[in-house]
Amino acid sequence: MSIQRIDVGPRLCEMAIHNGTAYLAGQVPEDTSLDARGQTAQVLGFIDTLLARVGSDKTRILSVQIFLADLADYDAMNQTWDEWVPQGHTPARATVQAKLANPAWKVEIVVTAAV
Amino acid sequence: MSIQRIDVGPRLCEMAIHNGTAYLAGQVPEDTSLDARGQTAQVLGFIDTLLARVGSDKTRILSVQIFLADLADYDAMNQTWDEWVPQGHTPARATVQAKLANPAWKVEIVVTAAV
Amino acid sequence: MSIQRIDVGPRLCEMAIHNGTAYLAGQVPEDTSLDARGQTAQVLGFIDTLLARVGSDKTRILSVQIFLADLADYDAMNQTWDEWVPQGHTPARATVQAKLANPAWKVEIVVTAAV
């Protein structure tokens, strides 16, 4: 089966699709001046945009791994998450704390979705 | 292809199944008074129960990500794991240390399995 | 659908294949005297070898999770990665810092690939 890749850069692509499943790169905020809620909203928006490019959407997300730079932002992240996630279609999820590649990033989200 | 979701809550579901693959949410202990061996046993029991609900079982696990709050519990977790994991059907696995959302949790396990 | 497992040990296997997708165990360096570049190169070599055993290769990797024991090694890891990763076929990727099971390991890489 063939592999489709979206936004293929020299180091990574933003999304690889194979056999009806989309694997997204860790999505991170672009505007690091935002607080945890704002950064989370931006990251979730990037996920929406990527999924739309292959005809998928947030009701078709299978699993999510959330890395928070500081678990003190857990409630703030969840407030934004809870407003965004579609009721009846919530994905499997795990959240842990981990230091992220850019110290200004508060959150990084890795998504696997059905296409 | 359709997606089946198990124990769908407002924030996440405990398991999403698509195209013959089950993606489980990070499983965590319920009884946080238990030591690392006890918490691991409880988490593995939750995994057994979830897999059984879609006709799968621990011989059909593909990959496992284990997050330990403290790698000092690595040997204790592994003792329980080694007693539980079915010989000849051991999954791909990775274990790292990460601070978990509830400071009383010693272990969180993320499973992908064949259904 | 049947599951194929490679290098099945008592605790884990090095790779499980199901439905056209290969799930690799977290690959770690064997020679811990190596620096971050050398450890990364060794880990990527193990990934090449595992993928070759099921007729896959690095052009068919879907997603990669990189755990670095110290993000100070981010640039060194990336130098080796950038030399290795096939242009036009780069995978989805996420990199975070996490303490690894052996304190001498600088990097652990988890791969999902198409077979």
C-alpha cells in the first residue's frame, strides 16, 4: 500500500497516511507569547487544518498523546481541549509531562486519526 | 471505515477501534495506595478488561508505551509485567520516566492492539 | 489478521507486524561509550536492520517518537538524523526529553512503519 505524506520537509513531514490511518507529527504552537490555553488552541487548530487536508476531521481521531512542559498547565490545557473535542467522538488520550525541544512551548500534541 | 469507541467520556474514550487496531487511552491505577507492583497489576488488569470487550486479549498486543513516574520502580513494574505478559506473544515496548497527571500514580501504560 | 513478531524475548519483542504496519520496540544504543551522534547512528542502524527483516526500509517509516535523555543533545541527534533520513520520505516525528531506563543511554527511538 502506498504512503501519502503532507508538508514533507528535510527532517520530517507533518503527516503520513497509510492504510486509512494518518500519523501526525508532534504539533507545537507558533506563537509562543500565548499562555497555555492559547498555545493549546493554536495546536488544536493546526491539527484541524492537517486533518482537513486529507478529508478527515476531529471526529475521526483515534489516539492522542499530549506532552505538557509543566503539568501546572494541565487544567488550562484541558479547558481548551474540552471546548474543542467533539462530544460522542472523544479519542483515546494520554498526558504526561516532558521537557519540549523549544523551552517556550508549553504543549506538544501527537495525533493518530482515521482518514 | 467506521470507528468504534468504548467508554466514551466528555474528554476522552478508553479505547478507539479502527481497521482492526485498538488504541487504548493511557491506563492508570485506581487505588493509589498500592505500591508500584500493585499499581502495575491494576493497570494491566484494566488493559485485559478493555481488550476483552472487543474480543481481543493480551496475546494480540502490538506495542506498549510505559511511563513511570520514577524509574526507581522499573524493576518492580517489570516483575509484575513479566508475570503477566504471555510468553511467545510479547509486544514491542518502550519505557521512559515522565511526571504523570496525578502525582499519586506511579505508572501509566498506553497500548495498541490487534482486534 | 495474524500478527508477526520479530526477536521475541520473555519481556518484549523487537517488532510486531499487523495489517501492513510494523511497530518497533524503543531502540536504544548498545555501545554506551558513544557520544550522542554515535548513539543516534547506532539506533538508526538497528532500525534499518529491523525494517529490512520484513522487507521494509526507512523510506516507509510513518511516525517516529524520539526520547532524548538531555535536550542538550538535540542538535547532535538531528545532525545524525538529517544525514540518515531519506529526502522526500521523511516521517512524522516528535521529540521530547525523558529519563531513559539506562542512564548511559542518550537516545531512544520508537518507530511505526509500513511493511
